[in-house]
Amino acid sequence: MSNNVTSTSSIAINASNNTYNNTSTESATTNLGQIMNNISANINPKTSGEGLKMLNKPDEIIARLQEGSKQFERQVGRQMTYSEMRQMFG
């Protein structure tokens, strides 16, 4: 029986360590989310009319995506993933 108690204690310690690590990860995720929201708000068209005008200007669309990517890399220190790009720019 004492072996089971020891195993349970070990699991509890691991669980508490994981909880601590998860808290720190959640904080980093929140900061990343804020950065992504700011870039998205600055890069994406502000109105539907502005978005419709951009449809005829593919160079402007590409330039905005590239600028958003550069901003992301400067602020986060790495290139964005495909899913991050899709989340910010649709």
C-alpha cells in the first residue's frame, strides 16, 4: 500500500508542477493574443468598402500581409505559423 501512496504523491507533485507551468503558458498566450489582435486591427481593412477596393489591388493585399508578418516577427521574435496568419488575416 505504501507504494501506491508514494505514486499518488508523485502524481500530485507532477500535477502541481504542470499547473504552475500551464499558468505561465496561459500568460504568454494572452500576450501573444494581444499582439495578434493589435496587428490584425492595424493591418486589416477598417471598413467593408476599403476591403472591396483592395480586391482589385492584389499588390496592396500582399504588402499588408508582409507588413503584418514583419510586425509579428519583430514583436514575438519568430515567424508566425500558418494558423496564426489565418487567425489574424482570415
